[in-house]
Amino acid sequence: MFQQMQYFIAIVKNHSFTQAAVECNISQSAISQQMKELESNLGVQLLERKGRSFEVTKAGQYFYTHSQDILEDVNQLVDNTVKLVKDEQVELKVGYLKNFGTTEFLKTVSKFSKDFPQVKIKITSGNHEELFELLKSGQIDLNFSDQRRALSNTYVNEFLTNSKFMLAISRNNFSDDRTAMEISELADIPCILIADNDQKKTDEEYFREILGVRSDFILAKNYDEAQVLVASNQGYMIINDRTQQLNTDIVKTVDLMNNKQLMIQNYYAYWKIDNSGYYIESFADMLKNSFA
């Protein structure tokens, strides 16, 4: 039936039995006979003949649309199967969110390398936007990153874990015993961003629109510089409970709230649906299990 599906797609796409026969390298009488057999096997009419022309029926339109999806999956299955038995080394390109913490990721890389020694893993570290662009352009196969935009049906979005946002601020500003603060309380205190100039605009939009920051921004080149700015009472920094590396004798860390709601960050493994394969899915499963 797969071959008949291909013939049917060609007929509908070209709106011509003649052109479809040429495209499929088959005679017109043969392709017509294949369509009759397909309709007979299905028990429904896909094409309504009108002299030398035809119209696609409602059932035919449904079959046309979903046949393309099925054939695409079959082609992907064939490609992935062939990859498994090729002698040459396969490369898996993985993007990793920097400043997250390496325990689970390194555990996954170690296990994957042991189970699939024929696969060479190439790791790229970056911030959210850098990794997203690499994934979108096909320069990495799988992206382990935080969620900053609505999940897209173009990608497989495998939830891994979450962490709570926290506020890091000098004890000179808040020396009380509070364990949480509202983001609105910080409007008059600068917010410290760890970003370069190219990334600054994107991060500012995310902090304002998603996290609700209303402060002015101060730019830091790296985490160490940001810590110095916090410790010297020049601003506050938004971190999460996985990446706390601050000197708690100088810097106070508390949960960050927005309208009395604890702010949470979700983390996913992302990869393109049309690039899904055995090794990508295996790595994602191992990564997910490492967070279980």
C-alpha cells in the first residue's frame, strides 16, 4: 500500500494522472489500475472522476494529507535504521545550557558513551538564545535548555526538571530573616544581567515580560563579576536554586515571588521532530532518567 499511497499523492499533487505517471516512472494505465485497487482495498472513493478530470473527495483529501505524514515517518524510519548498521562513526551534537550545573548532564554523557561507543558526542555550551539558534539552524541535534518561549509543535519538548528562581542581594539592603521577596519590591534596585552586548536586548525582554522585572539593568560579563556587584551592594541578581554559588555571609538568597506566586523555571530537552532518531531519543531518555 505504501507504493499506492505514493502514486495517489503524485496524482493529487499534479492534478493529473498523466503527469503523476511520468513523475513515478510508470505507465498511465498502470497508475490508474493502482488507484482502483487502492480504493477497492479501502472501500471508499478517493477521486471522483469527471471525464478526463477528477475531484478529490473528502475522504481523498484526508487520505492525501495523512499519507504524506505516514510516508515521511517511513522515510525517517528507513534512514535511522540504515544509520544503525553503518560502519562509519556517527556524531551526535548536543547543546548544553551553561551555568546550570553539570551532574546530571555528565552522568548522561558517560552512560551514553558506554552504551554507544560508536557515536561521537560533540558538546556545545551556550545561553538560551545561542542554543535555540543552533538547534533551529541544524547545527546541534538536541538542546538541553530552559524554557523561555511557548513550546512549539515543530520540536519534541521533553520535560526534564524545574527549579525555583531565587534572589541574590547584599545583606546591607535586606538584613532581616525573610525567606521570600516580591519582584515588585525591587523596582528601585538595579538588576544585574550576565550577558554580552548581543544578548543584552533579548535577556532584558525576557526579564521584563516573563519575570516581571521593572528595575534598570547592569551588565556583567560573567558570574564572578556579577557576584562582586551583588556583594558591593550595586544591584541584585536573579538565580535559581541549582546555581547558588554565592557567599552567604555577604549575600542573602531568598525565594523570588511574583504576585505571591513562587517563580519556577522549567528545563527541557528539545529536538526537531523531523530530525528525531534512535540516538537522539536514547540520549534524551537517559538525560530524563538522570533527573528522576
